[in-house]
Amino acid sequence: MKVYFRTNFNEVVGIGHLSRVYNLYLELKKIYDCKVIMDKNQKDVPFFKNSKDLLYLYGKSEFKSEKKDASLFIKKILSNKRSIIIIDDYRLGELWEKKISPHVKKVIAIDDFIHKKHYADILVNTKAELANIDDVNLNKIKKRNKKDAELLLGPKYSITNNFFSRRFKTKNKKKLNITFYNGGTGNILIYEKIIKLILKNQPEIIINLVCGPFAKKKSSIILKYKNIKNIKIVNNNDDFYKTLVNTNLLIGSCGLISFEAAKINLPSILIVMNENQTINKNTLEKIGHYFILKKKDIKNTQKFTNLITHCLKNYLRIKKIMKQSNFFLNNDGKKLIIKSILKK
């Protein structure tokens, strides 16, 4: 049996989908022959280092529609009807899955939009939690999917990096440590005025600036901050995760990082940067996050900086509150998803 992952990453969609796929891929390749299918060959694919398990659908042509993509996938990739397909791609939904379904054993869709239509045997949505959905909306979700589909809803199914699957020692931090992150494609300079004010008021603080693989104005960021003693530029995944473990406070976009921060009990100020990062506040509180802002709030430099100061003064208290959630290191969404995939 083969397992195929259909996903993509670029300057627009970032690397969140690829990160989730990679961590499922690492587990499933222990059992099955796994292939990851993306649009086009790109240099330095994050997470995958010279992997022979990467395949590409397009050469000179581009993605046009779900229907054409599915047809090409069937023609170019599928080899038998005993395969499993795992999709993590906002462009693909019900139409793609209906066309693929007769040619495979099982279809698993990973999505963040609760109202999107699917035709999957298993639907994974970490942002939609049964505890926050009434019977009417639950029936709507079921009607938007394949009959008798298994629904894996809520943060307990979040797919976090394998780096966080173990307990670890942190460095003794003599100085307070802040990490700014704006996703794999975001511009970290969106926090420029806040960073400047922090350094002015608290010059002893260590500030980490994370530049994702497709970060905008990366060269400008390095040039601007490389000679400032208390600022460290982080621009690769391994250093990023090591940095998180030794951070007192994370300021970042409200994407996959929100689950990873919760898993390591990291106090955070999260910013909803776009529509697909919208998460029910009850869900975020359940995993230990209480400071959720909108993108426009970043412009309130003084208030934002004051919030950072208060969080740093009370970060041990925040960590204690976060520990009361059951999400702290005890949860492994990958294993729960794989258990559902393998049963039957």
C-alpha cells in the first residue's frame, strides 16, 4: 500500500501545510511507502532534505482547477486502488476528492475552514471543536462531507513538530527572551516600532527575530539588525525550534505555531494575520492561550509594548495557568490521526 500526500508551499501559502504533512509523513513512512506530491520542483524544500519521496505534478504548466489537478494526479501518480490519499491544500476540496475517491482506498482531508465542502473518509480540522459546535452546526458539517465520514475536530488532533514530542532541558535564562515570528512568508518588520520601543525601555532584553523561508525583506532585516547586540536573527527551522524552547514570550501569527507554543507551555501573544488563522477563542483558551489580537492592533505601538511588559513580568504565572490545560506535551495529534487512518 502507498500513502500519497497532496500539498503545496510557496510565498503566498507559506509552509504550514508542508509542516503538517511532513510530520505525518515521518510517522507513516515507518509503515508504508510514502510520497509527497507538490506542484513544482523547488530548491531547498523546507523539512525535506534531498528526499526521493518528493514528486511534482507540473512542469511548465500551472495549477488551473481542482478537476484538472485531480485528472493529472490520477494519470501521473496513482498506481493502484489500495492507496491512501492525504490532502492538505486549501485549493482542493469536494470536487477533487470526488474525482479521486473511486481510484483509492481512503481519502483524508486536513482543513482549517469549517464551512468548506469535502468528500473525504476522514476530515481533520483542529480549529473546529465539537465542544463549541451545537447539533445544528454539527449536522451542517456532516452534510458538507461524505456520508459516514469520520470527523476529527479540535486541537487534540493538531499536528505539531516532532521536535516537541519529547521533554527537553532549557537553558538557564539570565535575561528575558522574546521571540517575534510572522509565519513562513510574513515580514517581521511589521513589529519594527514595537522592537524599537522595547529596546529603548528595556535594553537588557534579548530579542529573537525569526525569518521564515519566504520571509519578505529578509536581507533588509539582516542588514538593519545584524549589529545590534541584543537581537538575534533566526533563519532556519532547527534554530527556530531550539529558540522557541528557550523563549519567555512569543509574539507571533496565529497559525500552526499556536499549537506548538501551547505544547511547550510557552506564553504567547498571538495575532490573527488573515482569515484562515481565525480560531474560536474558547478553543485557544482550552490549549492555554489568552492574548489574541488583530493585525491592526500592532499599530498601537505603546499599548502593544505595555502588554509585552506585563506578560514578561507575569510570565511564570501565565505558564502556571497554561499548565492547567491538558495540552501540555501530553497530546500527540499525529498518533490519533494515524490510528483513525489505520483502523478498518
